[in-house]
Amino acid sequence: MNYYIPKVEPGIISKNGLYFYEPTQLAKEVFYYVLWGGEYVVNAPYSIRRDYMNSFIFFLIKKGSLHFHYQNQSFTASKDEIVLLDCKKENNYYATEETVFQFFHFNGKHIQELYTEIYNSKGSVYSIPAQQNTIPDVLSLIESQQKVDFKISLKIYELLGNILESNSPSFEYRDSAIAKKTPEIEAALSYIQKNFSSKITVEKLSHISNLSTYHFSRLFKKHVGTSPHQYLLNYRLIQAKNLLVDSQLSIEQISIECGFYSTGHFINAFSKSTGMTPGKFRKTCF
């Protein structure tokens, strides 16, 4: 069996990397974590065959194409396409022309379940908007040689989520349907973004939108992909995360700034959403 990095890799023209990363024990137990990655320029006869390795691997094709044999299938990934493989499955990839690709090996708690859902619904090759592709971000983080476990985990999770949601209507709304939102919904979103620290009710938002509460709630979920209450909570939590990372405000001050009616409510909502308290989140980010 072939494990980890092959000793001989014919066909490599040049490498940017390899960049290795040593995750903390906490990262291995809780987060998604990267093992190593880099950027290769290759040509025939470049070919890698692995029988088993306890990791997953992402590829981003920047030029040319790579050919794959995986899960009893053969496929080709071309420029700007992303590939995700479970390296515990036998796999082979090779080049027949000059090709530039970025890659990183990674692992993490519960990644198998998420990978299986992605593979069953989308296969192994994906096309997503460039701004939602975090592979270059992950490589920059591990190249920096800093301990950034949580940031790396967020970038990997974001990429997996973007790929998984690329089949769903909410993904399309987020990326291309802003102009399709009705003026009533735009008014409500604008009000939330300007007044999230204040008390906001569905009745207030429906009044701003000149719609009945029932009609407003249905229209909001249709265009935004979630209920008004959940959108408001998510927006407040995002602002809270920004303040936890970028300010020295106390947990109590942040809960007030972000519109939570008590510190206890804020801590409970934050913990339910992230799996950790605001204080632990703040410590983990540094």
C-alpha cells in the first residue's frame, strides 16, 4: 500500500510547497484540520496511485486538467474545477498535459458523514463561484507557519458547506438573486442590518414591508431561505463573532450591542450555534 507522500513523483515540473501543518490536540478532537498542501506544476508522466490513506484531499485545477480513477469511475477535472476525494478509498490521478493544481490533505471530527452527503448528492467534481472557493486561503494559512487551527477549520467547513449547498435554492439566492428580492424584503433586510441591536419583531418587519405578517413571513423565507426570526438571530451572531475577535468588549457588552435581551440568552444562543461559549470562541481565535 502507498501511504502519505510518494518517494518518487515523476512528471513534476515545479512545486510551491509542500507546506506541512501540525494541528493541536484540540483541533484533532474538535475541528477540521489540514495536514499538508501546496501547488504543483506537472506534466505527463505525472501519476499518483494510493490504496489507502486516512485523510481527505481537495484539488483546485488552475490550468490544464487532471484525470481521476476513483470509486470505480473515471472523470476529468479542468480549469477552475474542484475535486474532493476520500483517500481511504483507492484512487489514482494523473496528467496528460501541463497542469497546475493546488491541493491539501485534511481530516476532522464527523468529516466522514459530511463527505458522504456531498458525494452522494454531487459526486466528486464541483464548480462554485471563485469567491466561495477557500482552497487558496487554506494554503496561505498553513504557509504562514502560524497556529491558526480555528481559522483553518472555518475555511474548510465553509468550502464544504458551499459545495453541499450548491445544489440548493438558498445557495442560488445568496449568490445571484439579490436583485430578484422584492422591494418589501429588501426593506426588511435593510432595517435588520441597521437596527439589529434593537428589539425587532416579525410584526415590525411586516409593517415596514407593508405586508401582512403571514404573507411577509412566507415571502421572506422564499427569497432569503430562512425565517425572519432565524435570519435575525444569525445576523446578530455574526456581528457578535466579529466583536469577539476584533474588540475588547466584554461578553455582557457584546450581548447588548448585538440585541440579545440578556447575557444568558446570548451565551445560550451562541453555544447552541457554535458548540462553544463566546469566551471560548474568543480564546480559540487567537
